[in-house]
Amino acid sequence: MGVGNMAKAKTSGVNLSNGGASNNGQQTQHRMAGILTGDMSAGSSKKQATSSVLAILTYCLCSMTMIFTNKLVLAEHDFSYPSVLLLFQSAVAVVILKLLSVGQVIELERFSMATVRRWAPVTVFFGLMLYTGSKTLVFLSIPIVTVFKNMTNLLIAYGDWHFFGQTVTRGVIVSFMLMVVGSILTGFTDLEFNLQGYVWMSLNCLSQASYVLYARYAKTTTQLSEWGMSFYNNLLCVVLMSASSVFTGELFQAMEFKNLTAPSFVVSVVLSGVVGTGLSFAVFWVMSTTSPTTYSMVGSLNKIPITFASVLFFHMNMTWKTMVSIAVGLGAGIVYTHAKIQMKRQREAQRVSS
């Protein structure tokens, strides 16, 4: 992960105090943006704060839409080749971004092999995250996987502090611990021991944390825009997924899929690629305007609207476990928001005193 270089980015130590509170009702929009992100400096403008909020909302919307389009392709069309689907989606994203660039709708940086080499680890970690995640689900139940996924947020928060000097307060830690406890409470009946599953899950946690943290480092070293990061990530993902699907034989099996050229299937795949393009951009937009810690928290809280959407559109049963999970998730979000308010007030107080 380029630990030596990433460590140079560290600028401050961990802060485990929540500080005092002060009441200020002015500049409501700026304050709400700061609440949601909490990762801008004291001198950040209202435009930057609003951009962060828009990035988070765009990410949540694209993430939910992506889940439903993937369900449409994988379930409704019975296309059981997820690696090939990701290959198709990445290829569509590359074409869309290139066309937008040619049409001067967006601006992409000049293609560079040096940039490819610097960005390649991000895509490798992304591929490892997907592969180890799929292997984990073979051996462990979804509730157990959820517990570890929420524990990964703590690992990301630590890496964010260690490598980039991001302030981590007690409130932030408590919010993540609430996530972990909540997932344990909702999944305690499914607790089981499977050594092979835990090995894969541990590798998945490490690869996920590495992906999020290295992406921030790579942005610094490559100086790519959000569109540029999305382009390189999808381009390298095409290469990675092509090699992976050929190695596993999945690509050849997919080529024999009976509805491969059916108009409804092709439209569904292209639609998922369009949504994937938006999601890819939104991910790097959030990473650019906030921090890895906030990005991981947003990803966890995003499961709440996804759950409600699943109940509404796919008739998923709302069990007591689901309700507990939602309640704890909302509680964790409130604690995290409060912690970010306190951090923002501390920065403002320090700025005034200096």
C-alpha cells in the first residue's frame, strides 16, 4: 500500500475528546453540510460543503439504483456470471466516459502509463475485495458478514488517522462500535465458527480497507479528477475482470447464455453500465470531498434506505432483526453526526482564539 509514502501524509494525532458545545443558528446550510461531512478545514467555503453533501446524496442514489439494476440482470434474466457482468459494466463506463470527453462534456486527463501504474493497486484491491467477498458468502451467513463489514469501518478509521492524520474522536469510535454491536444483536442466532470462512472474511476486510485508503493516496499522487479516477478504475477493471473470467472459465460460459443477444437483456446490461458509471464517479467524488472514515460510515448508513426500498419494491419481510438493525444504524448515524458537530465547533473555536 505504499505505507512509507502514505505515512508522510499524517499531519496530526488522534483526538479522543468531544469538547464543549456552543449554540449558533447562523449559516444553516453550511452547518448542515459540515454535519454530514465534517472533513473540511475551518476555512472551507459553502460551495465546498454543498459539494460534499451533493456527493453523498449522489452516491446513495446511485448505490441503491445499482443494486436494483444488478438484481434485474442477475435475478430476472437468470444471468449467474457476476464477474462478466462487472466486465460489461466497466466496459460501458469506459465508452461513456470517453464519449463524454470527446464531446467536451467532461475533461479527462491525457492517458499515461505512469498513471496506470500508480492507479493499478486501487483496482487490484477492488478486485480482491469482490473476490474475497464472494468466497466469504460461500462459508458464512450474511449476518456474520455484516458484523465483519461493520468492523472494517474501525480499521478504515484507524488507517485514516494513521496515514492521513484524520481526527478520530470518541464519538466517531462509539458510532462504529454501535454498528458492530447492532449487527451482532441482529445476527446472534446465526453465529457460527468456520475457520475457512473467517480467513476469507479477514482477507476481505483487509482488501476493503486497503481499497478505500489507497484510493485516497492514489488521488494525491496522480492528481486525477473524479472523472479521471473513474475512467482509469473502470479501464483497469476491464483488464482485471477479463483475466479473471477467462481464468475461471466464467467468460466462456457466459458466451453461451441463451439470452445474451436478447434486446431486453442488452438494454438491462447497458442500463446497469450507465448507473455503474454514475456510481463510480460518485464514489470518488465522496472520497475527494470527505474522508475514508466518512465514506465508510455513509456506506453503512446507506443500507437503511436500501432496506426500505427492498421492502417496498421487492416485498422483503420487515422482521424484528431488520427493525433493530435500522434503529441501531440510525442511532450510530446520530452519534457520528454529533461527533462531527463537536469537531467542527472545536475547529471554529481554535480559529477564533488564534
